[in-house]
Amino acid sequence: MGIKSMLKKGKSFVKDMCFIIKVNIQKSEIRKGNGKYFIIRYDSSMQAGWTVWERVVLYGCIYASDHKMVPVVDMKNFSSIYQEDSDFGKVNIWDKYYLQPAGVSLEKAIESGNYVLSDTSQDWFNYVRMRRTKCRDTEYLRKCYQKFIRNNKQTLQIVRNNYNLMLQNAGFPKKARLLGICMRGTDYREFHHMKQPEISSLSILAKEAVKEFNFDGVFIATEDKQLFNAFKNSIPEVKFCYFKAGEFENTKGYIGDVIRQEKTAHEAAIDYLTVLYSLNCCSGLGGGNCGATIVAQYKRKTEYEYLNIIDLKEFY
């Protein structure tokens, strides 16, 4: 059936598109046995950080659940920002920082001879996005996230300690009520991602939110030195904290390529996980529409007291 004929069908268009996406995914799958385990894979190279991986895994888990399979994550056989070259094919990077969604190891799933190897593209995003009713429901995604996406104890201890030390060094109490401001780096201009708001818009947002909601200060999340300094200087009257923000002057390139010029895979992994944990600890969140702010909205167990994500609905 052609796209034009689908458009004429009106209300059934979404259902038809979902079916096509599902068929395309299934055509790309490699099945062994009856397919008890669903092995989630993604060929991201150096282009995708944790918030992309978390969504790939989350949506893959939803797909697996829809089809009565057990989800298992494979970050062992695909290169990523968080994998040293020597780890390729040897270490499942997901297991270094997260728990397997259903507690089943990749080795067990493969040894069973009863599994499905997923498509390695981003069709998972499309699959879940086309399930309109559930996708619009942040609480549904929050429930799924809490069920499937969990850091392991070692990672939680490290990022929690980093967060507490950051608060201490900035002079904030342990239970500080912070407004998180997330500013995505300038590589968006190179690779046609979602357009980000101007610093002036974010500074006004921050000043008004801090005053109205009586936040203790602002947590700044950005790797871009230019954005970091511009925003910090625009709100001199507001107390702030940050974790390794503004580290990079040149962010023209895929973010993974830029970061790995300066950091090891482990440093890159822990640093970003600390930032995501810190945003999760904030009482409010503002910023542009990007992976970190999208995931943050359902990563938290409860809603933010204040939430203002500026979606300009444009691309660079």
C-alpha cells in the first residue's frame, strides 16, 4: 500500500505506519530457535551518548514486552563512546554501568540458542513513537523506565558521591533544591539536530523560575565552554553549581569524537552519568529539546516541580 492511499484513510494512518515499521524491524531481525530472548543492539559508533542508548534500550524493552520476549542488552559487539578499542567483543559495556533489564546476561541468552537479534538501527524510536496513545503518556514511559533502566550499585555510588561533592564544593546543602539548566553543545549546528534556544531565553527562564519556585540555585549542564560562560555570566545574581561543565572549546564534530580526544571511555561514561544523575536530583528542569531533557522527563520517579523545555520545532 502506498503512502498516498494511507493518508486518505485518515485515522487508520498511524496504525498502518506502525505495522510497516514493525514489519521492517522484523525483516532486519536474526532469529534463532523460538526467540525467547530479545537481544537489543544499536550501531552508534561515536555518535550516541547514554541518553540515546537509554532510549534504544527502553524502546527495545517495550518492543520485547509487546512480543512476549525477554530483553537483553548487547553493548559488547558494537563500538560506542564508552568502549575502549581493547574491550570490543570482550566486555559488555552496558553491564559495567547498568543492570540487565530482566536480569539475564548476554552470554546466557546467546548460549540458549533461543533468541532474536534486533535490528541495529533507530527504528525502535519510530516503533514506540507510532504507538501514539502510550507514547504521549509520560507516566507510561516513566513506569517502563523504572522497570527496565537501572544503574548498578557501583555506578550509583560513584555518581552519588560526585553529586554530593559538587554540592559541598559549591556551598549547597545536601538536600538543595536546584533548577537544572541543560544546554546542548554546538555540534548540533553541524549535524542538523534540534535547534537550541538562545542563552538570553534560558537566562530569563532561570531567573524567573528561581524566584517563583524559591530554588536554592542552578545546576548547569553543558560540555560547551562558550555556552557555559555566556549563561553563567548572564545570571551573576544566581548561585550555581556544575560537574565538569564547559570543558570543550571546539565542539564541531560528533560529540563522542570530541569527548574521546580528551577522556578515556570510562571517564566519558561516568562524567555523563553524573550529569544525568544530577539533573535527576534537581527539583526543576529547563533547557532546549535534546536527548538529555527528553529522557529526564521520565527518568525521574516523580514529576519535576517545574519543567520548561523549549522546543523550537526547528533543526540546524
